[in-house]
Amino acid sequence: MGKDTLLPAASQSLLDPKSSAASEITDLWWFMLIVSTLVVAIVIALVVLALLRRRDKPAGDESGVARLGGNRLIVTGGIVVPVVVLVALFAFTLETLVETAPGSSEPGLTVDVAGERWFWNVRYRGSAGAVTANEIHVPVGVPVRVRLSTEDVVHSFWVPQLNRKIDAIPGHPNELTFEARQPGVFRGQCAEFCGAQHANMAFRVIAQEPDHFAAYLRRIGSPAAVPDTPAETRGRAVFLSQGCAGCHTIRGTDAEGDVGPDLTHLASRETIAAATIPNRRGDLAGWILDPQHIKPGNRMPATDLDGDELQALLAYLESLE
Ligand code: CUA
């Protein structure tokens, strides 16, 4: 059983579109598949026919071609049909490009997404402080503009059920607009090789009814919960004293690092390590103790906590709803 089967369900199928842009792409995909299949089938049939007929004809005999229409067949099959097919494909592709382009609808929300090593930083524009990672909540029926950036290497942002891919290119932010037409969880994946953990650089788009989304945005825009048990208080002290704060931010505390994901509302996320493992106590503990085992090459070092410190830290992180 793969580890994915333990993760909360999310679909990533191009053939199950959930936005009008993705539907355009799916239609183009089917059109290309059907047309190419027909063309290949006809060509193979003609080749087979030619092979069978040559057996009982002397070399140079062209009566078969003549019977099928002679030069007219060659002009039709070699020029007219390919031109018609290619022009149709070109027109359909152009139409799809227009329909899926950023700015095809006026965005109701802008999300700044940055490709990191190896996770996605997510920042809601206009909602000062609303920052998260690897989960993009969006309201259903509202065009959402994703503005994609990266500091170092090229990544590619792809949610097959919502729209096409866009590349994250250093120094050149790219944009994409999508509008989920129904609630759901849609898996996204980095689609450009970006280093050792490229394959473990996934994310989730969670489409919600607008009032649920508004409540979500208010929550993740607020500072972290204040510890209200002794274990949580101790866990916060562990977090601030053991080096975690050098890389992670927990808003409302002295932790202001910007190397790893913002953890202010970590407990509200379904997965950790860019949708690599579920966000459950045991998985989180394994990640904190030895992240290099789970995702070799990522920027988080192993920690050297004793059992009590680890339990306190887990209690604190699990309180960050
Ligand atoms: Cu990021 Cu591949």
C-alpha cells in the first residue's frame, strides 16, 4: 500500500475537469486523441493494403493506385486532408489558449504562490498576514488569480482539474486564473523537474462555498492560538529555543524565520511536507525527528529532542488550528 492511500482523498485527473478552462483542455485532449487515432488507423490500413497487394504484382505496376484515383488520391490524401486536419487542430488549440489564458475573467481574489525547496508558499493578497503552505483554499464560483514566482529554480504549477500548467520562472512572475465550479479537493503537482524532491512537491486546492472560505481566510489571517495547557506552553518554549524559529514563522510569537513554511495554522492543514505525508501526530513526529529520511535533500535538519520535549512540541503544534 503506497503512502498516498493514507492521505485524504484528492483527485488529479485531467479527464474530470472542474472548471470551464479545464473543460476546454479536456475537450481539446479528446479531439486530438480521436483525430490522431483515426489518422494512424487509416495510414496503417493503407500500408497493410500496399504490402498485401505487392505480392502478386510486378515491380512498377501502378494499376492499384490508378484504380484508387491516381494523382487525385495523392493530392487529397497527401495535401488536402493533412491541411484540413492541421488547420482544425490549430484553430481548436488557439481557442483553448484564449479560453484558458490569465485575464480571461476579472479575478475576485489574488493568491501569491512561490515555489520553494520543495514546497509552495501561499499568500492571500489584500488579507495582510494570511499565509499558509501547500494548501490553497478558494471560493467556488469566483475567478482566482494565481501569481506564481520563484527565487531560484524553475517549477511548474499544475492543477489538472482547474486549468493548464504555468511555469515559475525566477525574475518573471507568471499568472493563471481559475474558477472552481463546485466544492472539492483538487490535487496539484509541480510539473517541472526542480531537484531531488520534485516528485514530492504537491499541493491541494480546496474549493469551498464563499462563506466557508471567508471564515477560513479570517482564521488563517489571525495570529496563532495562545497555549492554554502546560504541555502547549512548554511546546512553544521548545519551538522557540530549539532552532525551529530560525526557519519557521508562527505569527504572534517571536518565531519569524522564512526558510520553511509558515506554521501559524499548521494544525488546520491536511498534509505536511507538500502533500507528502498526512498531518497526523505520528507522521508529524517522524517528520520533526528525521525529515531527511522522508524527503532527502529538503532544507529541514533533523532535531535532537528528548521524548518529553517532542511530546510538548507536538501538543503545541497540534493546537495551532
Ligand atoms: Cu518544483 Cu518540480
